[in-house]
Amino acid sequence: MNTDIKICGIMDNDVIDVLNKYRPEYIGFVFAQSRRMVTPARAKELAKLLHPDIKRVGVFVNESVERMISIRQWVGLDVMQLHGSESIALVNRLGGIIWKALPGKVDSMVLVQKYLPYVDKIVLDSMTPQKPGGTSQTFDWRLIDSTAFCEHLVLAGGLHAGNIKKAMHALRPSVVDISSGVETDGKKDPEKIRICIEEVRREP
């Protein structure tokens, strides 16, 4: 199974050239409170510089449907990624392509089954109620049986060039979501992005 790549937390022009050259399938703009947060206006500026083949993902936490739809239209987002306690009713109101983030824990499998009929993909991440993503930590991939939903799985949480193949072999996700693992001193590093993308696409 081919694995798509998402580079999340895009904030600066410095990485546009490497993204356009290596073309991860997705990039992520974070609109929730985070050190990687961008304004809709800034996201729109960056989105205009990206190759049109790269899909734009908006990351939100417990935001109103009205604001999310407004940002989606303004920026030109292809995917909405929800990291809060968003209900299925909210997902249905929002419409479009939705990815729902859940903690990478065994007891989250009940929630996976609950949300899966209503969303396009499930994001498993190292998240807590206090920090709904962006922890830079991995979770124990051995605890998760992704057999029934791997084609709908986005794997996140502490992924980098040194562990990403192991993660891919463990869970066979359809998308790997990389953020802190391609940063240096808190900023996206073009060379780390290149190396990580090449590692994902390297033959087993």
C-alpha cells in the first residue's frame, strides 16, 4: 500500500521550495492555539505559493462550524482535521472531507468505530485532553490493531526519518503526519523535510 505524506504546521515561506519540489500529498495549517498556529490570512498567503497538487489541511480544536467553514472557503482548504471533542452531529454539519483525531490508545478503538462511518480518515496521535496534538511523542504502535481501518488511518505523533519506516510497517497507515520530526529549534527544516519524504518513499 502506498503511504501518503502530510507535513503539518506550515508557517514560513522558507519551506515552500522543498515542499513544491518533493510534493507531499498534504500540508497542514494549524488554526488552534499552538506555537505552530497561523492566521487564516497567513495560511492563504502560503497556500497560494504551494503547488496545486498539494492538498491543504486545516487543523482545528473545538472550533465553531461557522468559523471553520469560513476559514475553509477563505484559505481554500481541501480537508478539515478535528482534534477536539467534536461530535458526529458537528461533523455532519461541517461536511466536506473530514479527518478526526483520536488518542493512540487501545481504548480509543471504540471511538474509531463510532466515527469511522462519518469521516474520511481517523488520525491516531499522541494526544491528551490538555494537549490535543503536537506533543512530539510517539505512542505504542504495538497496542493498536489497525487491520480493519488502515486504509483510513493517518498516523501522527513524534514521527521522524529515524522511526517512520518502523511505524509504517507496524500500522500500515494510508497517511503519515509529520511535524516536530522535521523541525530544528522549533522551525520547519527544509533538509529534514527532504530526508523524511525520501525515507517514506524509499522501497522497503
